[in-house]
Amino acid sequence: MKDKEMVNDILAMYNSSLTCYANYIAQTSNQQLRQTLQQIRNADEQFQYQLYQLAEKKGFYKPAGEASPQEIQQVKNQFNFMNA
């Protein structure tokens, strides 16, 4: 397996686990467990971001282009509509 594939696989794994942590935290009523999950999630987010920066630097990952002000407003409108 090439470096690029390994890095992208690990990034995908961490992105998936971060989504799971968010779900677990939202559904946990035990405060001590909730804090523990938040600490694990925070550490994983830091690692994921560091790996993302490495992948971007090496050209393994190309982020999406900048969004235009119109695109940003469109997304805001969608979220405002959902929260109304």
C-alpha cells in the first residue's frame, strides 16, 4: 500500500470515528462517560487535523476550493430553514 493510500485510509477512519463520537456524546447521560468521550474525541480531532495538514503538504489530499459568498449564504439559508 502506498503512503497516499494509507494516509487517506487513516483520515477516512478518523473522520468516521469522529462522527460516531458525536453520536455517542449526544446520547450519553452519564457525565463522567460524556467527558471521557469528549476528551477522546478532542484528541482524535487534533490528530486528524495534523494528519490532514501532512496529507495536504505532501499533495495526498486536495481540499475543496473556496466557497463564494453566494454559496455560503445559500448554505446558511438551508440551515436557517431547517432550524425554523
